Amino acid sequence: MEFTPVDLILEGEVREGKVVRVRGWIHRKRTQGNLIFFNIRDASGVMQAAIKKNAVTDKEFKDAEKALIESVVVVNGRVKKDERAPGGYELEATGLDVMHFSEIFPISKDQSPEFLLDVRHLWLRSTHLTNVMKARHEIIKGLREFFDKRGFYEVAPPMITTSACEGGSTLFEFDYFGKKAYLTQSGQLYNEAFITALEKVFILAPSFRAEKSRTLKHLTEFWQLEEEAAYFDNDDNMRLQEEMLESACQNLAKSEIIQKFEGQAEKLKHVKAPFHRLSYDKAVEKLGIEWGEDLGTEHERILTENLKKPLFVCDWPKQSKPFYMEIAEDGEHVKNADVLAPEGHGELIGGSERIWEFDKLLQRLKEQNLNVKDYEWYLDLRRYGSVPHSGFGLGIERTVKWMLNLEHIRDAIPFPRVINRAYP
């Protein structure tokens, strides 16, 4: 007999009375006299199985008594509607095979966040994290489909580099066979190499930032979706970001998994282009902070607390942004925009028009006291066939945190890496 996924039973795809075979992990267990109830979990869902003493062999019932939480079982049984059971269906067992008897599971109710991070490899089995990872999969799948439909190519940058993209203070440095090397902060510079061949590209890859930040939105290792397009100016770039986030939100709002996150489907339906726009200078005026200062978590919350869709903060001071951003006509600002999520979830995207002329780029490298030799290959892109272009980077975990309204970014990634944790 083939195995039947739990979700097919819970969705009513299997007729009542049919004998099926289900396999999975014991998610919950309770005993009531000569009746044992298992909540069996597989990748598709959780359903109840009832094991009666007189309906299975003595050995099978003894195995059911012995089996602890997270033991792996195969249950044969008849499908029965039961409103009291999780999902409204129950499996009346006619046979039981315990494939693996688990030891006592170390996770119980009301454990501390630190303990749950220590046993993250086991806590990933929780219903909450399982649903988050399913939703993350749907979000990433939708993003890839968005770019594929628009003729973008997915490319693969290196994770080991010899030059900084976002500033030397946040680089993870290591010895690379006697030479100094770093874990990548971003694949952007390599994306710019690809556009001269493929014109429109994106990457989905890890990035690493050695920021000593203890906030609800910072990780030292995270995933970025980074786009780059030849002949795009900053306005084109911003429109693409609007279309991308609108598409991601509308797709997830229609999915089954979003129903596991109360109220989020309706919120996501409001996310439609055009987004709100605010210049950096106006933001500074509103917040009462010093010109040139970066926006902190509280500043982002104030700017977005009553919004239903994201906010572009545009045209930042040249002094506060990296060397590669195109300078505006006034010489003081750059042609860029950061996307802030509603309700204080923080920055999702950083994007800009890039400097595409050799002399301007060389000057900016020198202004920021960067070693020009480390960027000779990047300067070559301006020597041979350079064109105007723009791009952006989307933080996957921050986007997942916002779209699912998670309290902390650590739950948006399977194994979070923060300044005090690299285990397990």
C-alpha cells in the first residue's frame, strides 16, 4: 500500500472509510484507558490516529504504549470524520509499525529563547517554524518566478572576495592560503560584471556582515536577492522593486500557508504600487535628526508606523552611502532609495543607480580611501563597454519577518547567526 500524505486526508481528498497508510513522527500523544491517541506529523500536516487495544495486535499496542514523542511510526487505518480531532479527521488504526523509538524529547512547554536556540536542530520541528519555512519557500519561489517572467538570468557570485562592497568595518576577514580574504558582504559588484553579457541578472545567495548589532532585525549571515539591470536608471529600479514586492505579497496572500499567520493575508492585499515616497531631507526634517545621520530602528518605526505599504526614502547624502552610487546633480546626494517596511519592520531593500563612468568611479574610490588595486577588476568594467545601470539588494529574512509579522528575525531563517551564536 502506498503512503498517503496527511494533507490529502485533512482536505477531504480521501473518502471516509477508506483504508490508508500514513507515516510520520509522533507530534503529541495521550492515553485514555485502552485507547492511545497519536497526533502524527508529516511534511504536509498533522492528524490524529486512534490506536485501540482490540483493533491491533498485542505487540503493536505495547509498542504504541512505549513510543514517545518524536518516535517514527507507520499507521494503517480507516479514515473517519471526527470534529473533535485536529483537522476534523481521525485515522482508526488497524496496524502499527514503530520504525524508530525516540528518546525523551528535550523540548517541553515554556522553554527560554536561548534554550530553543541551543536545540534549534530539534525546534525546527515545531509547528510555528515549520509554517515559517513553508512560507519562506513560497516567497522565494514567487520572487524567482517574478524575475524569470521578466527575462532575468539567475547567476552565481563567489562567497570569497578580496574587496569590500559595503565598507571595511563589517567584513569577516580570514587567511586564504597566506593571503587576506573576506566573506562576501554582497554579490552586487559581480552582478555588475554579468550585465555586460546578460543585461538583466539576479542572484540569491548568502551575505555576511560583521556588525555588532543586537536588534530584532540583524543577522551576521543572511540571504540576499540582488538584481542588476543594464540601461536602468534609478526610477526604473524603483518601479521594479514596487512590482516585485507587490507580486510577492499578492501571491502569498492567495496561498494556503498564509492562513497560518492570523490577519496577514488581508494586510498583504494592501501592498500595491505605487509605494509611498519621501526624500531623505524631508525624513530628517520630520524626525528632527542631524543631516547625514543614518536612520535607526526607532526612526524607521516613526516613519512607517501608520502605513499599509512600504516607503521609499530617496536621495541620501553622498557621505553616508557607498562609493558605487551615482551622484545627483547637486553633488551632495546620490541617486538611490531604501525601502522601509510598514509598521516598523525596518529596511527591506537598498538600491541605487551605479556610477558607470571610469573617472567618476576612480575619484569616489580615492575619496573613500579605498585601495584602488583591490578594485582594478571592477574598474575594468568601466574601461570596456560600460553602460548606465542600476540594481538593488533585498534582505530575504527581513522580508519574511515583515510579510509574516514575526517578532524576531531569527525565526525567519533555519539556523540564525547572530553576534553571540554560531551553534548549532
